[in-house]
Amino acid sequence: CQRSSLPHLSKTQWRMARLGTSNFREKEKNFLVQEETWRMSVEKERQIETIAHDAQKTYFDDAARNGPTRSTAHSTHSAQDHKAAAVERPAGKASPLGLHWGIQ
């Protein structure tokens, strides 16, 4: 992609999304050569990542730094009183079998 042919695109749109040949298979190469090309691309990407980026952090490192978390579901919904709901009579008409055995 040449700059003169695409003047309306910004600089970030010129670059490839990622290094390598992950979605491209060269038909003139056999499978083993394609796999070797892929391996070399991954090694090159990993080397660039190691040199240019910060050290990788794990979820454990993040949890140690931020402390315990509370899920969105627990934060959004208030606690319910299940005993109050159990005292209320169930909706609908009980079947003869339900009347015989009662609520289990």
C-alpha cells in the first residue's frame, strides 16, 4: 500500500493489524514449508513483543495489585429475603397430589 494511492487514510490505517501469515497460505509451498514460515513469523513477533513491550502481567499480578473484586451481578442486585417469600402462599390452585404431600 503506497501513501500516494491512499491519501485519505490515516497513518494507523496503513499498518497491518498484526505481523505474520496467520490467514494467508501460500499455495506454491507445501505444508511443511508453510508451517516453518509460520513458526519463523511467530518467533519474530515474540521477539518484537519481548523487546518493545512492557513485561506481561498475569491475572494473579493484577489481583495482587487491585485487591479483591466484586462481580457486577453482585453489585447490581440487592439481597433478597427468601424467608419472606417462603411465608407467602404459592400462586395457583394446588393439585390433589400437592395437597397430600404438601410443600417439600
